[in-house]
Amino acid sequence: MQVYGPTHLHGPQAIAAPHAARPAQSPSNISAPAGGDEVQISDAAKLIEQMQQMPDIRQDRVASIRAQIAQGTYETPNRLDTAVSRLLDEIG
């Protein structure tokens, strides 16, 4: 509804009223942006994806290692050297 001053009002109009907005350009003249779309994935989303791809926990293996730790037979000099070497490789 259009208001023209305090005393003049338009009457009811159909949905496709004569005052409907028309696009300035026809769709054939509109071009796509030159850069295109871009998606950025956050570090948190990457971490979640990595976690989802990890295999399930092998409870039997965890129980075996816990038992070895409790008995004091798990930490050997060879295993500690391997762990330190892997840590240094990961740190860089």
C-alpha cells in the first residue's frame, strides 16, 4: 500500500501490483564474480575430522599395557629410547 499524503491512499492491489519492483538488469546480463566461492575450514574442524577417522580403541590392548605398567615390566630402555626418538622427530 502506498501512502500519498494524509488523505490519499491506494486501494487494495493484487499480488502482482503495477508498482512491483522490477530488476534493473535482465538475468542474462548478470555475470558471476571473477573470484568465485571460497571455503575456509577451521583448525577445530580439521581436528574433529582427524578424530573421526581414528580407529576404535582396542580395549584388549589397553588392558594388556595397563597390566604391564602395574607389574613394572612395560617401561624398558628400548621403549623409552623409541619414545624419545619419536618425540624429537615430531617436534622437529
